[in-house]
Amino acid sequence: MLYDKSERYRNLAEQITSPEERDTVAEHKALMEATAIERNADKAIDLIAKHFRATANINVKNLPGSDPRS
């Protein structure tokens, strides 16, 4: 269920974000490096929180009735 929800919001954000606005490949690479290579849990937590927050902010700004300029 959690996977389904996260995929829903990820897909929504992906549809309305251009590669020029956000480099998710670089975000994922940084997460991989912090987790698997550096084994730096604090850095990984910070990066995943920023990653989730960016996706959430994109979706919130694009809710019906929202001002996309804010």
C-alpha cells in the first residue's frame, strides 16, 4: 500500500516536472553514494527527506486551485 501511494505521487510529480527543473538521476545517485558507498546514515536521511519534500512540494503546488507561481 505504501509503495502504491509513493508511486502515485512520484508519477504525478514526474508528469509536471521537466529535467531542467529537477535532476532526479543525480538525486538518486547521491542517495546511493551516501547509503551504499559512504555508509553515511545522517547524510542519507537528509538527502531522502529533501527528495521526498521536493516531490511533495511539486504536487502541492499543482493541486487544483493552487497558485503555481507560489
